[in-house]
Amino acid sequence: MDRNVRRSTLVSAAALIAAGTAGALVLGEKTGLGPFGKLYNAVEADAHWIETSYDFRKTKGQVVFYGGAGTRDLVNLREDLKGIPVQNHGFRIRSEADLMNYAGRLVYPYEPKILVLESAPDAWKNLKGEPKEITEGVLADRKRLLETMHIVLPDLQVIVTGTLPAPGLSEKKEIAETIDAGIKAFAGENPYVTYVSLSDFTGKQLYRKDGLRLNHVGQYRLAGVLRPYLEKGMREEKEEQKEQHEKS
């Protein structure tokens, strides 16, 4: 084979291999498929989807649901809470730190009037250690998140939902109850936080087969529990705006 032809063939082959490798890298990073699937970052993928779905320049001042997989799974929020401007900013968190770290992208730019914060058991249900150690760490992180949100958005009202008594979390009941008690106490001391217990969400009929996530019946019931709090908050916000307008 002519030397120039061979060189051209090798260059073309190298280019094809490079292009194929680059494509596989992108595929793995974006979807988790292929030989580079381990590069997939579900948290970043979810965050990007939220930013793409909700343009903060056009959707400020609404109700934002923020949390882990339990929030992400609320796919019928707009229907279940019809009449209330809601956004679902739930994503597949790995720890409490993700809620803090991504707030700068998924909460603050949107300047929500009300934020519904999930208990997010996926952040702590797999943690190893003594229950006391786990609960103290989770509570410290959650309080830090709430305090930071209040500093960045002083007018933000936060509704924190208690941990669902899901069948799949039965072994973590003690930890869940301790965390909920700590958040409830924090809410009692800080008027910008409202704690809503979900302790009566018992029964397998409310959950999917995994015993962790609410099915549509459970999600619809959750929306019904939260609606009065959201409507009250939005109503008070409108009244405050009206008073400020009249004074000016």
C-alpha cells in the first residue's frame, strides 16, 4: 500500500475512534449508558433539566417544591394543585449537602414566595452509624439550610413536610421521628418555617411497590394536605403587596 494512502487511512481510523470515544463519553455522562456509564451524574442531569424546564427570568414568585426523589416523583403537581403556580425542583440527591449546594441554582434565582421542603429520607436512610449521630448530623445540616435560605431570601416562607411513614422506612422509624421532632421545634422558634406532619400517611395503598414513594392516590392526598397552607401563604402575600401599593 502506498505510504500516503496508509497514512491517510490511519488518520481516518484514528478520527473515527476518537469520535466514537467522544460520543460514548457523552452518552455515558448524559444517560448512564454504554462503557462510560459510570460518569453519569444523576444530580447534575436533574438540575440541568429543572433549569431548562423553568426559566427563572419568567417564573419568579411562585411556589417551589424542593427536595429529593420523593419530590421529583410528584409528576402531577400542576393538576393536583390547580390554580396555584407551582414548580417541581426535586432531584436525585445523594446527601443533605446537595440540597445546600444546589440551592444557588435551583432555589434562589427563582425567588419563590413559598418553598415546600421535603424531609428527603433518601439523603439519610442509607447512612451508617449510631441513630443519635445520624439524627444530629441531619438536623444540623437541615437547620443550616433553612437559616441560609432565610438570609438569602428574607421574605421566603418555608413549609417543611414531615417524613412519610412509608413501609420501606419502617426500620428507620426512630431516626425519622427524631428528625421530625427537631424540625418541628425549629419551626416553632422561627416564624418563617411551618412544619406539616404526614404521620397519618399510613397504609400500603398510598405507596408504590417499592414501599417508599407515594403512588398517585398518595400524591393527590398530599396535595390536599398542602393546599390550605399554600393558598393561605399566597393570599397573605397578595394582601401585603396591596398594602404596600396603597402606602406608596
